[in-house]
Amino acid sequence: MTGPSERPSGDRFPAERRGERFPAERRGERFDGGRRDERSGGRDQRPSGGQRGDRPARGGQWGARSGGDRRDGGRRPMARPTVDLPRQVAYEAVAAVHRDDAYANLVLPSLLRDAGLVGRDAAFATELTYGTLRHLGTLDAILGDAAGRDVQRIDPPVRDALRLGAYQLLHTRVPAHAAVSSTVDLVKAVGAGATGFANAVLREVAGRDADAWVAKLAPSAESDPIGHLALTYSHPQWIVRAFAEALGGDLGETTRLLIEDNERPPVHLCARPGLADAAELADQVGGAPGAFSPYAVYLPGGAPGDVPALAQGRAHVQDEGSQLVANALAVAPLDGPDGRWLDLCAGPGGKSGLLGALAAQRDARLTAVEVSEHRARLVEQATRGLPVTVLHTDGRTVGADPKLPEGHFDRVLVDAPCTGLGSLRRRPESRWRRQPSDLPPLTRLQRELLAAALRAARPGGLVAYVTCSPHTVETHVTVTEAARRSGVPVDFVDARPLLPAGMPGLGDGPTVQLWPHRHGTDAMFLAMLRRT
């Protein structure tokens, strides 16, 4: 399978397809705020330049497929596309997510780069990709009703094309005729025998707006409030139920959270203390300092990789909530020595990068542990030049590994593997991949890692337990059970004073749950414990 470093020679997208000769304005298209107007009816006015033999193979394979399993989509060379390029790129990204278990945030940037898409075209392709993935559950319910069959019975490439078409019809300003015709063009490329079916289904979808479809298909809010919210805001029911429980059963606030989950989040940068100043970095990138973290910068747009401070190791991409929980461990009052810090689950290295920069200012040293070899290399890259030692080992080996002795570390972070339900706005495909059956093995691992962290801390030392999930089984239940079973005496430390003064909605303590709709961050959970 062709990967980013193994691309065949030559351009996958010829110059005339990249827009050098055919800019968006000439095609009669305009991108504005994630919406698209198409005066030309949505069809590409350029000559296709492709012969019959250049058409992609049925099944959405634009080139020969080879083996392998890649989370970047395992992309392969394409024949010259027969549909406009932003839509094709969006299709390739969505198809890679469903066909190859790819992550959109990994596969889409390289597709955009290979296609030469920038500006409004890149923004439109991004909007189609992430919007379709966020609204997938509701789109599938609508498509199933319009088609008169379960969407799982539709050929996968055609199904993905229909999802993109339905998203345009229901959630953008693309005129209906343009959305239908452009999607039929796409179906011709990926499943030519289904063009009539696709045309009929999309015209049925176009007969109602999004609210009317929800009114037809969603269960009653009175008799089935969870089911109603799940279809209305396109989340699996079990996740809606978990959110509602974590919010104390408040369905109004749950609704606000679901709405926020479906919004496109801004990119957050972390200006590494001692290496960059957040206010200065914000000025350099035309952004704004974060609302809460002293190191956060909100990037206004564009590719984060283009920011010089990232290439120079003075900043990195990191959600503001992640910055806050890592910084809370560093600022928590501590008696006694304070030179030995530990990050027990360090990959891919964002929190290690921040902690390492803070440690450098305080003559401390961080040991960063990562069980995955690939992620351990990422941690090494993320912490280069900082007082950080990376260990490629299992964090649960505390006491058995001489490099991880018991009772040794002053501050310990456990950023535990979890369902990731707190970052669904950034990784929308995760909401459809995760299942309730994922919880038992994850919570067992979380308890074991936290118990190891408590053993690693010296008497009087601090342990921060962090998850990017608000699910109560991964948060309160896990931390309570792990502390009870660890055999190490611990006290809970009130985490609220460790966050910036004036932060709203931090609850009654001693733990803290951050929320997208309250704080503009991922839904990070923090519990602070002191070994007594």
C-alpha cells in the first residue's frame, strides 16, 4: 500500500485538476464559512481529460489496492477524477475512514496536499469530510428511509457518495440540483451501475429539509428522550446516555453538549514555557491567547504545520483542556523534593512536551513511559531538547522495572487510554467506532495504570489521573476503585484551585470535569491524589 513516504513518482492530480488553470471562481463556485454556492450547477466546467480506461474501478478504488493496514487511509494512486476535486478528496477521506479504519485528521491533510487544494476549495473539502462524519448516524437514517432499505445493504462506495450528497443537501447552501448532479457524477466514478438509484434517493432526500427529516424519523422526545437526542444530534444512544449521566441527568445541558460536539473546533496551540510566549505567538499567527491556559493560542485557520514555532520545537498542537490538566499537576503544592517527574502513558507526547518544558524551568527531569514503540518515537520527537528520558516499556511494570522504582517520583501523570468520548468534535469517526463493549478492558487497564502510578509516587508525592472521556465508569468509578484496591494510602486533593481562577462550571470537587460547551475544551477529567 502506498504511504506518504512511498508515493509513486509523478503527480496524482495533474496541474489542470489542482486548480492552477481552473480556479474556483472560473468554475462558478464560492466557499464562504463552510457553505458553498454554485452558479454553474455544481458540475466541473473543465474538460475531464480522461478516457474510458481512466475511470476508477468499481468499489471506490482509484488505483490498485495492496495489502496492509494503515490508519492514514492506506492511500493509493488515483486515475484522473471525473468529479470536481474538493468533492473527490472528501469522498476519498470518508471512504478511507470506513474502508481502512483511517483517521480523518491523518488522511485528509495529505489528500489535500496531494490534490493541491488550498483556500476555499480545501475548506469545502474539509467541511464535507468532517460534516459527513459528524452527522453520519442521522444521514444514514435519512438515506435508509429515502432508499427504502437499510443503508448497510448499499454498496459501500455508493453509500459513502450518498452520505456526502445528503450532507450537502441538508447542511450546506449548495443548491439541491448541484448536490444531486455532482453526487451522481461521483457515483458514476465509484459505482456506475447505481447512478439511477443514487439520483432517485437523493431527490427523495431533497424533498425535506433537515428539521423535517428529524421530525419524521426521530422518536418522541417525551417517550424516548435519549433516542430523540441521538437521532437529532447524530450520536449513538449509549454515548448520549453516558453524557446525560455525567451531567447529572440534565437533558438541556446534554443537548448543548451534543450541539457543541457537532461544531468544528478551533485548533489550539501550546506555547512551550521558556521557549515561546503565548501572547507573542498569537500575534505571529494572527490568533488569540487562550481563555484559560497561560500557554494556549487559538489558531484562526490554516495548516498548523505552517507555523514556524512548531517546526522549531517552541510550540505544539494541543487542546487547551489537555494543557490545563497537565499544568495542574505541575502547579499543585508539594512538600519535599520536586525533581523527579513521571508521565506513565506518554504517547504521542503533547503532555510530555508541556511538562518537559516546565521541568526545564525548575531543574526537574521527566521520565516519559510509552508501551508502543511507534508512539515512543513520537514522544522522543516531541520532547527533543527537553530534560525528558523516554522509556519504551509498559507503565504497569513499576517496581519490577529498575528504571521505574516504587516510591521514587515526586509528580506522576496517568493520562490513561480511554474511549476518547471527550474529543468527538475533533475525531468524529470515533463516535461510530466505539462500543460499550470497549469499556471493560479499558477500565481494567486504567485501574492497573493508576495503581502503578500510586506505587511509583513517593510518600507525599502527587498523582494526576486524566482521561479524555466524561464517562463515569472511566472517571469516578475507575479512580475510586483503583485508589481503594491499590494498597497504597492516598488522599484526594481538590483539583479546582489548580485550574485558573474564575473558570466556570468546575463542580463541587474534588475532581474536575471540563466540557466543550462550558469551557471550549475537550471533555477532560482530572483527579489529583496525594500518596500519604
